[in-house]
Amino acid sequence: MLPKHILVPTDLSEGAEQALDYACDLARMLGAELHLLNVVGIPALGVPELGVALASTVIDQLVVENQTALQELARTRCGATRVGQILIKAGDPRDTINRTARELGIDLIVMGTHGRRGITRALLGSVAETVVRTAPCAVLTVRLREASDSDRHAA
């Protein structure tokens, strides 16, 4: 079964942008609709040192900035791709990605990986790894391509 609804969770990093490029090409080839999601992670224990009012202001500003960035990504990188919803949600990225996939009836999630190894991965975990294991649909991960020497010299 070919996907008709593709979700691209993005943290606005270079790796996530490469995954978005891949997803846009795939969506165009399949005639699928692409949905973008950015999750603003809110620490489980809150941010007591900032105070509630300041934390709320910071989060509100981050949401506005990320919404603008997502809309710009859709405009500049998706071209002729049919773009559906552009969403900003707050929460744990792993849970929010899976919940959004269920809510939108997503057939495929395309997301970047950071390629963390060792203690960083053990301590922070991997959003992509968790989503691969727990998603309600197929997941395609796109590893960050480093610019090769020939790419750098051509630029």
C-alpha cells in the first residue's frame, strides 16, 4: 500500500531539512499529501527558575518563531508538493509525533536522525529510534548527509 499521507516531524535542524527534501520528492512521486510537525519540548518538571510568566512568554515566542520557520520551509522546499497541515505542538516529541500520526491518519512518517552514539544516546535517547519502535505506521529515517569534499569545492 503506497502512502497517501506523510508526516514530517522537524526540529528545524539540517538533518530534518534533508529528511523534508526527501519526503517532498517522495510525496510528489506518489501524489501524497505532506504534513509538517514541530514539537516544542516542555521539560516534564517545568522551568521553576524562570518563573511561570516568563516561561510562558518564552514558549509563546518559540511557537511563533517555529511556525514562521515551518511555513517558510514549506514554501521554499516543498515546491509542487501538496502540503496539508503545518502544526506546532508542545510536549514530549516521541509521544506527540505518534499521537499526531494517529490523529491525521498518517501512512508514513519521514524523519531525520542525528546519529548520536555512546553516552549521549544512552542519556538522551533517540526520538527517531523510539518513533520507529512505537509508531502507528511505517517510518522512514533519513540520515544526515555530510557535505563531501567534492561538494564543498563545487560550492
